[in-house]
Amino acid sequence: MLKSTVEALRAVLRTDETITARDRARLLTLIRQGPDAAKPESSGPSAPRLVRRGEGAARLGVSLRTFDKITRELGLKRKWPGRVRSLGITEGDLNNLITGRQEGRAP
């Protein structure tokens, strides 16, 4: 595709105020590379998302103190290597805990 064609399409997309800059960039990339362009592969497994105490307590519907008590009783890992000030549990552990509470298995 000619560079002038891409520039013309970019100008047309800029005039449409309903298209966000992110969507505009995605559309222009799609136009330049075509629909069969390979998507970039992730550089390995991503680290598990760490849920802070406040968010975890809110999702469980308990106080911070009760959240700390539950994580201590279940032996959930609350501090992660490489993080100095972080204190929380992984999102997967929290989801398992929520599922267990809904089924009446966990405290």
C-alpha cells in the first residue's frame, strides 16, 4: 500500500471524533499489515496479579482484620519475592476463596 494512501486514511480517521486514538492506531496498523499479520507473542507467562488487602476484603465482603485472619488460617502466601511493600494474595487464590465461600466450604 502506498504511503500516501495510509496518510489519507489517517486524515479521514482523525476527522471522526467518535474514534479514539487507540482505535485509530489499531485500525491503521490493521490497514498497513493486513488481517493475516501475526500478533506479537507474549514473552512468557505473566506474573500472577496481586490483590491488595483492601480489594480482597471488599470482594469477600469482610473487614481488613477478618481478611487477614482468613488468609492466615488458610495459610495463603501474602508477601511475594521481589516486592518490598506489597501485601496481598494472588487473584487466583482470592477467586478460589470466594468460590469456596459461596459453596459453604471456607470460613
